[in-house]
Amino acid sequence: MKFFGMFLNRLKSVFWVLVSFIILFTGAASAERLAVKASRANIRSGPGTSYDVLWEVEKYHPFLIINKKGKWYRFRDFEGDEGWIYKSLLGDIKTAITIKNKCRVRKGPGKKYDILFATEKGIPFKVLKQEGSWIHVEHADGDKGWIYKTLVW
């Protein structure tokens, strides 16, 4: 009987560990994704203008929000970098950012279409629509085209 009680206690422990993992995973999977709506935005080391500017990003740069402190949002970007940005600089815009160098942007959704231009890693775009594995994108300067979805985050 003592063995059965220990087995049940162990089973309860395993159950609660699994429930905790499910809750953590669900929370990570539902992280809020926002993008810069201003033409440029400063990324800061902390939640306020008194903190250092770490770098600057352009319009449509996407972020996963990981924390909020007042009107400041802590984020993680496509490279895993973290920083703080002011809430009013962000919007709920569907965006993508290139994750490889020499990404070809084409005239249509497929390799048979002409290449309009190529981009380097870290170029953000607004997503206009998707057809299969191809995404119709627009850069802040107005350039539009189609990019293969594995080339963006």
C-alpha cells in the first residue's frame, strides 16, 4: 500500500510538471507580435527616454512583445535581440523581415517571375497577402513584390 501511495504522489508531480509546461508553451506561442508604424524608431536599453538608444529601426520592423511597463514594451526581434520601444510607435500590422542575404523579390508568386530587386538580411516589409508559399510585400519606400516565405520571419 505504501508503494501505491508513493506512485500516486509521483504521478501527481509529473502531471503538474506537464501542466506547467503546457501553460508556459501556450503563453510563449501566443506572444503578441507588433510592428513599427512610425518611419523610424529608437530602441532603448530600458523603459524610458533617459535610457540609452541601442539602435534605430525603420517602419514595419516586427517584434514579439515579451513584457510591458507602462507605455513601454520590451521585445525580442528576429535575431533574438531585446530592447524597449514606446507603445505609440507600434501597430498591429502584419509584417515580415528578411532573414537571409540576397533575398530575391519577384514580380509574381513563383520562380518563373522576373526578379524586381534583391534585399539583404534585416529588411522589413508590410505583408499585403499570401498565395501558397509566396508573400506579397511592400517596403516603406513603396517598392512591392513577392518573396518566398522561408526567407522571412
